[in-house]
Amino acid sequence: MSERRAEPPSSSEVTELLRAVIDPELGDNIVDLGMAGTVTVSDAGEVRIGIKLTIKGCPLRAQIKKDVESRVATHPGVTTVSIDWGEMTADERTEVMTRARWNAREQAGDTQVSALTRVLAIASGKGGVGKSSVTVNLAAALAKTGLVVGVLDADIWGFSIPRMLGMSDRLEARRVEGSDKPRIIPNERRVGAGLLKVVSTGMLVEDESTALMWRGLMLTKAVEQFLNDVHWGELDYLLIDMPPGTGDVQMGLARMLPRTDLLIVTTPATSAQKVAIRAADMARRSFLRVAGVIENMSAFTCEHGTTYPLFGEGGGAALANEIGVDLLGQVPIENAVAAGSDEGEPVAIAGDGAAARAFNAIARTILDTAVPTSEMGGCSARSAEAVPVSVSRRDD
């Protein structure tokens, strides 16, 4: 008497088996990622599965094929497994990448930055908009109010924060209480009643003219080390001077510090505004909140009181309107800003001109819109920004 063959699985049973197949690059199962399509099962136990890859030439195709076949074949009623390969549409690819980024955000590990620290990344779509000078002056303006403010120079190639803050000492590492290994100790500078704690690759090299020829993975690892191995201690704010664009450092930061808010710096020029919107799009795709726009180099006022918009007009307001956030301030062109940066004395500390007033006003706006620490104590830093911020045009 022949042994009775097991009943073939239903289509839904095959789909459940496919949930155990993980895309090794995207880190999620192929069903929830939308890669598993139609499943048909014949009376003879022949299973046919439609699988959509993100791109037709996906290098992981062989691995996915092996995992699908071995997983489905565990069912005793399956005789053969065949796959019909397809490719995702642009919309499907966007959806799957959004889910993958969300998973990476939710799986972010702990860092040395306290969950009670408000993290602000100063970002731009392109270089040359004065992002670093905005970072140091905002940090100084916040510290002047008596706060402890961290400054992380994440512009690994183009580090300039040490010179701008007049802090040239090299970083040191030592064991601190409660730590299982030596930690990098930030360099410190008193600003009024407050304190700046600063970390930069410029504090790791012998000379500021040294070129760091690092590639993507090394850049991400450097930022990861600055977040995981630096003894930041208690900070009220951490300001991060980002490199221009939307590359490895930006994506790594979004993964490691998903509660980060972005301040986007642009100039009044329309061309700069059109590039800066890419930084906002990066934030949206990474589930980061854009906290506002700062227009730098707004205009130049001569000694006779005549104002000249050397780089155009309206770029900051147009960008803020397009992405639906506030224009936090406009910083005019003023020689004191460049001179202060060259001398290591940010104009926001002791300056009394229009630029100093603008930086201090922006800092006050940031303070006024901060979430009180007492309200954050019982919340999850990861879920605080659980709803992605869309980039949309503000209604008039």
C-alpha cells in the first residue's frame, strides 16, 4: 500500500512561509516589502510564485531564489517550486525603500547622546551657503543663555569648526566613571554662563591643512564613533554641522539619531533654494523633522544705510513656503561674521551688529519652540517623531 501524499498548501499558507524569507539588504521579509506577488498551487503540489525585485539585475537574486525555494519546500505537500521574476515600478520601489528606512530608524541603537538632548542638524543642499558659520553662531548664542551645547563637526572632509571657535587642541581619550572603555572627551569652551563641548576631525589631525581622503564607509564610521564613543555628558542641545548634500553621513545620522531635527540653510538665490529643497526631501524620506529654514547672506547694507541684495531675494521664504515650515530668520552679509570666524570669536558672542542680532533672535526662537525637558522624561525618543513630515506647499 503506497503512502498517502500530503495535501498541497493553500496560497495563503505559502505566503506565510514566505514571511520567513528576509531580503538581506533591506532587512525585512519579502511579503511585507511587497516583493512577493501572486501565488498559485496546483493539485499536484506545484507552487508558482511571482517575485518582484527592486531592480532587474539585483545581485541578491540568487540568494532570494535559494531562500524562497528552501522555505516553501519545507511544506510536505509541495512537490516543486518555481519563480516568475519581475521588477518593481518606480512607485513600488519608493514604497519599499520607505519601509526599509523606517525599519532602520526603529532599530537604531543607543548612543552617548542623552535622550533628553535636543539634536539639531544644520544642513544644506550645497556648499558655500555659510552652514558652518550658522552652526557656530547658533551654538554660541544658545550657550550664552546658560545652556550646555554640544557641537559635532560632521563635515568630515571640510571641517572648519575648530578654527571658527578658536579651539585647536587635539582630542584625548580616557576612561570615565561608569564606562567600560576609554571615551573621547570633547574640547570645552565657556561662553558666558554656558558651555560648548566640541568634537571635530580637525581636532584629530596634526594640521588643519591635512586632507582626509576617506570614502563613504569610513565617513559613516567616523560619525558613528563621534556618537557612540564620545563622552558627551549632559547636553541641552547638540548642533551637528552637516556636510553639504544628501549622502552617507546624512543617511547614517538619520539611522543613528532618528530624533534629529533639521535646520536648512540657504541663500536668497533661487538656484540655492532649488538645491536646498533636496535636503528637505532627504529629511522626509528618512522620517526626520524639518524645524525651519535660515536664510544666510540675505543682503548687504553699506555705511550710508543703502541695502543691496547681492545674492538675490526671497530664496529663504520661498523654500520655507514650499516645504511648509517657518523661516526662522535672515542673516545679513556682514564683514564681522567672516572676521569672527577667522579669529575664533563668533559674532553672536559679543557682536552688536545686525548679524549678531539675527543669530541671537534665531536662537531665542529655537528655545521658544523647544519641548520642555520635563515633558520628555517619560517619552520614547524614537517614537517622538513617529509620524513622518511630508514636504508640501503651504497654503496661502
